[in-house]
Amino acid sequence: MKETLQSEAEQHDTLQRPHHEQQKRAIRRVGLLDRVALHVGVALVAWSRRPRAVQIHECRADQLQQQRDTLVRELAAERMYYLGPAQR
């Protein structure tokens, strides 16, 4: 039995209320402004939780050194390709 029985006092109180108060309220839809605010809020939270990879000066210097070394090796390889073996 899924229905509950009302006590006599509750039944009497229900009878005295106007009919429009007994009806269920209509469900309101969420407005456009509320939906936009929700999407903006979620986007801000996602943006604020992005990974922050701040490079330390030494790490950046190491990267530049590695890039420079790579360029030097590539230039040396091109010289050997175009000029042939070194003359003795």
C-alpha cells in the first residue's frame, strides 16, 4: 500500500484550504540568463583549474642550450654532406 492515510485533523485542514493552494505549482523552466551564467561559471572553474607549467629560468636556459647544440650538429652534418669529407 503506497498511500498514507491522513489523520482527521489533516483532513479537516485540507478541506478548509482553497482549491488553488492544493494544486501543485507548475515547474518553472530555467531562463536564458541563468543558463548563460551557469555555462560561464563552469568555464571559469575549468579555466582556473588548468595546469600551470611555469618554467624556471634554469630549465628555459637548458632548453635554449639544447636547441643551440642541435642546430650546431645539424649545420655540421650539412657541411659534411655538401663539402664531403674533410681534406687533410
